[in-house]
Amino acid sequence: MTLQRKLSMAVAAVALLAVTPSPAQAGGRDLGWKLTPTGAEVRFRGLAPISGSTAWVAGSAGTILRTVDGGRSWTSVGPAGASELEFRDIEAFDAKHAVALTIGEGTDSRLYATSNGGRTWTETFRNEDPAAFYDCITFLDRWHGLALSDPVGGKFRILATRDGGRSWKVQPTAGMPDALPGEFAFAASGTCLVSAAGKAMFATGGASSARVFTSRDFGLTWSVTGTPVPSGPSAGIYSLAVRPDGKAIAVGGDYVTPTAAPDGAAYLRGRTWTVSAQAPGEYRSGSAWHGHTALAVGPTGSDISHDGGRTWKRFDTGSFDAVECTPTGACWASGEKGRVAELTR
């Protein structure tokens, strides 16, 4: 197993359990996470909320859960025979249709699709290349999606679907810039690859520079930009969030030292990434936009930014890996020990 594979898998081993405070403890703001009773003990790094009532989560031991009542109850809907697999990303379109990614070397990287709320799943892709390791998926719309693999032959590999995840095809690499030595993506929250308004972006770490790749033609050609976020063998950008207007944030750090990431957040304006003047200060693995407000989560807490990522303020000390918000304003977070919560205000 190569170093980059070890790091991608080792992220799952970080388990820093904290207690979710009441909103009064969150700096006086009426903001906090309401935990839901999943009945699970696995780690949920894949998260796909549809609304305040419907959400999907995906995690270790082949586990996928779905709620349609705001988290009051959860139903296990994972694929049969997948208990040895590690789900790290899930994209859902409604209460019935979803696409989920498992990670790992070789054939452990797979894609599944369901059209009946998880009662049955179809395996739509199984990686047969031992050099590939898939990290994240994103959908630009209901039908067009991309999946990201760590570099194969010196370049990141992209899969594409044009039929809502029912079939996938490896994209040509002619339009992909060369990867740096040691560069890879982090499969930490399903947000190393994101999209909005026809633009796809993915973030990296592991090398001498944490970079962001951008495509505006459905993954055929990519441009790449350096960022001020520190990078290293276990450090870099773990999560991106992008708005339809092009504004974006990046968060990360080093999972080996989760309480020390002074420059672990940046924001994009135009084509330039700028380090946050007041970053969360600790490792963050997930991020999301809620309108013009940004959220970031990690094993040591949650943070909010009201100025596009320039400054961040802690509002919770509970442990989460992923955060996602819906267009209707519902925000959910998921993480270790079966923790899934909805944002309350």
C-alpha cells in the first residue's frame, strides 16, 4: 500500500469524540446541532440531505441510512453484500434516487445507484485498475456527474456519467495537468470534489502545495491554482464548497495534529485564493454554504463565517466529519459513532 493510500484510509482512524454544546455555549448565538437517533456506531463521512425531513448518510461497514421524517427515525438501506466496504460519499437527488461511492485500492472503489429509496442497488462501476483509488463524486445536474481518483500515471483520473450514475466512463487525461509528487485527494467528507453552475472543482494535499483544479467543460480539461493552505504528507485541503456565483471556500489542515491548523482555511475571489484572516485554527474536514454564510466542521468542532470565509467563529465543539446544506436552508452534519445532526437556529 502506498503512502497516499495509507493516508486516505487512515483518516478513518481519527476518533476524537466531543460533546455538542447547547446554543448558549456557542457564543450566545441561537445556533447548534440537534443530534438524531441513528442507532448506528459507524462513521458517516458521506452525507446527502434533500430537505429538513429527508437525508441520506453513508459510512463504514457498508452502511447507508435514510430518513424521511427529519431524523426521528432512520432506515438501513445499504447494498446487500457490501459490509466489508467503506462508503465515503453519497449524492442523492430525492428520497428515491441516490449514487454512493466506496473507496479503497483496486476493486474496493465502486459506485452504486438506487432508484427505489435503497431497497435495491445496482453496482454501476467497479475499479479494476490497482493504481486507482477513488475519493469523491459530484453531480453538476441530475444526469451529469464526475468521480475523482488519486493520480494514475502522474495525473488525476476522472470518471464521468451522463445518465445519472447508471454508467461511468474514464475521461481522457490530455486536459489534466500533471500531479505533483505525492499529491492526492482526501476522502474525508465527500467534498474533495464539488460543483456548482456547471463548474467542477477538486482539492488536493500530500505534496509541496495544496492545489485546486477547476473544469468548466464537464471534466475534459482542467486548470490548476495553488493555495496558501499548508500541505504535506497528511496535510492540505480536505474540503471545498462553491457557490453558483463562483465564490468558494477551502478548509483542511492535518488530521495527525487536529488541534493546530492556523492557516487551514482560505477563500476564493476571482482567481486568487487568500488565507482566512481568522481561520478555525484546527483541522476541518467538511464545509458547506448556507446562502451567503459558510459552515465548517471537524473532529474538534464546528465554525461559521458570515463574511465569505475571511473570518470564522466557533459555535460547537462536537465531532463531525461532513456538513451539507440544501437549497431550502436545511443543514445537516455527520461523523463518528453514528452521529448525525440537523442545524437548529
